[in-house]
Amino acid sequence: MFTGPFDRRKRRHRCVACSKSHLKCSGDSPCTACVKRNYPCQYGFVMLQERTILVDRGKHSTMNTCSVVRQSFVPDTRVAKPLNADPTVFCLSCYDVFLQKNKFTGLASPRNDIADLVKRGDPESYLRDAVLCLGAMQASTLAAASRSNRIRRFGLESYAKSISGLRHALVNMVDDEESRARILWTTLLLGLFELMNDSTGDGWLQHLIHGTSQALIASGPSTCISGPCMRFFTESKIFEACRAVVFNQPTFLVKEKWMALSASLRVSSLVGSQKALDALLDIVALCASLRVKAANLIHAFQFSGPFGRVEHAQAISHEGFELRGQLHAWASAHHTSNVFRHPTISQASSASSNTERDHETQLLAETFFSATSIYLSGVFDYEICHWQSLQLPVPTLSEDEIQQHVASILGLSQQLASTSISSLLLLFPLRVASARVRQTSQKQKIMNLFGNVGSSFPVAGAFIAEIENLWDYNGAEASASSREVVGREA
């Protein structure tokens, strides 16, 4: 019950999880529904009721009057402005909130680059519409339920305008650095919008594969040596690497010229833990490429046997050991835990920067290290019978080593959940850990962490469904094996 029209005390609406699931929320912290479902219970920004008395009514912004030239493109505040008659200003504020909550390397921020690109271009450009649609998706999680639908509609309209403008720009493209950077950032922002709007992830893949990746390939590594394209490459590289490993697909990042570009940028432009994370992403991309090669080889084995392919198998095994060595070297140089450092490698370079500024990036890098270590083992141990038939050694991990990495992923992911690193980046390590987890308590932690990701990115639901099916299958398979053993003993 509200005490009066001018009472400004905070009113509690449904928590984020109940709002997304269209459930009645008890309003407690945590609420009853989240306790039953073991979901993280969070309350978003509470919209305040509009006042009846409007001051300077004729001066509010509209789509025609609100441009980045006349006002600050991204308000310097962590609290989103209340929704007024036109949602533009509110969505721009919420876009800033999104950037503050979703850093992808821990150090770099696209905020200034995107703002400058919009200011120097058409105020109603496709990049600005991409900013608005992403801000609208963030706003829909902050707004009261009665206004969420209106904000979402505005976001979809901005998305459609951005797509149309982007297509026109590609047809009539002016080949200069700013135009290329504007197109690259637009494709990435539209992909992020899809991750917040589409629970399947298909839209994100379309934008990343046929948009961002193809635009980078078309531009070439030479355009990413400096300037806004360079900063875009270093910021977006993690998405391409994660796509490759999550979907077991090849990536252009392993091409010689792109690897050379990454190596040169680590020397000239990257600092602290960002340099360590970027070096690890090269190994992640190479592991994904190796997974594709191994899968193709196993597929050929199943149809025509190993005849004539032994040398190919030996090359894959050798490459696997090289990557395992690179992971050991990376851990010895950058990992803060002695557990994962290789004892035969010098520790001279292990005193990396641990300033507060890049501590979050260090946590992310170490999480990715453990996930990549397990992933590389999985390239071989899921089809170990084929490698054993060829009597080839492969760089697999022992069960104890895998469980150490699983525990590391869960511990580090819980720490990252309270930082500004985007929860979206936890999908790769959590998916890897979920396939190797053994304890019920660890499974519950994984589901809680996925639930936290899902509060901002519905695509987490697809991962949850896949993991639950995997656990059900593994459970049924274990029960069948147990019954078979009992039958033999009887």
C-alpha cells in the first residue's frame, strides 16, 4: 500500500528471476521461488512512479532532438535515469550501465571509441541504433513490469533500424578506418542484443560468424595494427575464441597473419593481465582448431579405418603435446597458483602485475586456463580407443588433474560473479566443467552460476537444458554399468 503520491520510498517489485519466469514473487531476499529453484535472487532497478506535475515539459528529448552532439552520449552515472515520454535518454543511460556490468577483458572499454564514432558520423546512424537496442534490453531488466514491454518494443525497433542501416552501409561502404570500425562495433553490439533477446543463441552466431568475423577477415590484419580497429580486435577477440571452442568450429584467429598481429599487439599495446589473457586466447583458438582436425580424423577412421592416416594422426598427437607445453609455459609465467605451474619451467617471469586494475582480468585468464586444459584433454580422451588402437601417446590429463581444474573453475567463477567482468564469459568454462563434474554440490554450484548468467543473458537456458540432459544420460549410463557388474558377480 502506497502512502501518498509524493512518497519516494523504494518499492520492491519482483526479483529478476521471477520476472523473467513470470512467477509470483514473495518479495523476500532471497524470495521463496528462488530458494526452491536454487536460483540467485537479485532485485533490479526499481522504477519510480512518474509525477503528475511535469517541469519544463516542452524541453524533454525526442528521437529527433536527442543527438550525441547536443548531449552527453553516455551519461557519467551508474544509476539509470527514469523513463520519460521518450525512451532514448533512458536507453542511453542503461547502455552505460550495461558496459559497466559487462567488461570483456577487464581493462579496455569500448565506451569512448563508440561514442566518438557516433559523434563523428550521422547522429541517427546504425551504430547509434545498435547502442539504443542494447540499452533497451538492459533497460527492460531494470524497468517495472508495466514498462518493460514498451522498452522492449523500442529496442526491437532500434534493432530493425540498425540492421537496415548496416545493410545500406555495406552496399555503399566508404573504405576508411572509421567506417570499418563503425561496422565492426555495430555487428558486435547487435550480437550482444541477440544474446539478451534470443535464448537459442542462433542470432548471436549469425552476427558473429557472418558479421563480425567476416568484417574482420575482409578488413585484414593490417587494418587492426592501430587505431579504433586495433582496439576493437583486442576487445572482441575473446568472443571469437569462445565461439570456436563452445561449438567446436574452426576460427580465422589461427591463421599465421592473425597470430602475428596478436603477438605484435601484446608487445606494443597490451599491458598487465590483458597481455596474459590475450596470449591464452591464442592457445584457446589453437585448441579449437585441433579439435576440428581430430574430429575429422576420427570420422574418417569410422568409415574407412586408419589406413593411410597414421601420419596425420601422429601430427595431431604431436600438436596436442605442443599445446599442452604452451599451457604449462603460460601457467608458469602468469598463473598465481603453484598447483598448475610446471615444475620444469623457470618461474622467473611469474611475478606478473597484480594491481587492482587488472585483478579481474587475471581471474578470468586463470578460469580460462583451467577450462582450456580440460578441453585439450577432451580432444583425445573422449575418443581414446582410437588413439590407443594406433598406439599413439596423447596429452590427456588424469582424473585427479581434471578435478583440480573443475574445482578451480567453480571457485574462480564465483569470484568473477561479483566483479564487472561479464557473466557471459563464464559460459565456456562452466560448460567444460559441467561435463567433468562428479559431486552433487558442485553440480548445484554450476546451476547457480548459470542462473546468474541467465538473469542477464537468456541464452544460458540453452546451456542449462543441454547440461541437464548430459547429466541424466551419464546417470542412466552409470546405473546400467552398475547393474551389469552386479549381474556378472551374481
